[in-house]
Amino acid sequence: MKDIMLKIIGKQISLNGDDEMMEFITEGRYHEEDEAVLLLYDESDLSGMEGCTTRLKITDGKVKMERFGSAIGLDTAIEFEQGRRFKGYYETPFGSIEMEVLTNSVVNKIKRECAKGYLDIDYNVSLKGLTENRSHLKIEIL
């Protein structure tokens, strides 16, 4: 694994216009495994998931995001693939909530030869009975 720096920008676009944006830079790890690129980073208190690790497995047009660690009671996995719907559970401090994700687009501009570039994911997420919004996640390898 190679040590890297990541810039993570998350934007939640609410249907009622109350958009929220979070941006931070963190240390991470880069690894190639067969046809996949793996990015790992520890969450911070900014994300509300301090004590968690996020692992992204990036293949052609598909991203699997896994979160695990002491800050969540149930490990969480989300799959992003353009035009596909993913159903699963999202762990909150108050328990698990049924979740559905519809991926609008996945743009992978990571250059494996130099371990630089970015990943851009645009998706809609619905947490059953609580909220529905559009999210945009950009992860840049610095």
C-alpha cells in the first residue's frame, strides 16, 4: 500500500434547498488489486464518524464503499453504478435505517500509473421515512 493524501468534498443537495457541503483533507492509503483500485482512509470528527475507516473499491464504472469501525454498530456497504439502484442499511448513532441509493453517474479519472486523479459520484439517497436528497461526492488523490 502506498500512503497518499485525499481531498474529500461531499455535498448534499436537499429537495427543499438546504444544501450542505463538507470538505476535508486526510491521509489515506492506495492499493491496486487485480482490476481494482482501493482507497482507504480514516474518518474524522468532521464527518461525524470518527473511529471509522472507509474503504473504496473502484473498478470500471463501479464503486463499492464500505465503512467499518468502533464508531458504528453495523458495518455499512453501498454500491454505486450508473443507473443502478442499491438497497441496504445506513448506520446512525440511533440505529440502522433502511436506505436506497440510485446512482446518476460515476466518473473515474484515477491514473493508476501515478496514483493521482479523482473519483466523482452523483447519486440520490433515500433514508426510509426520514429524508431524501441528492448527493455529490468527489474524492481527489493529491
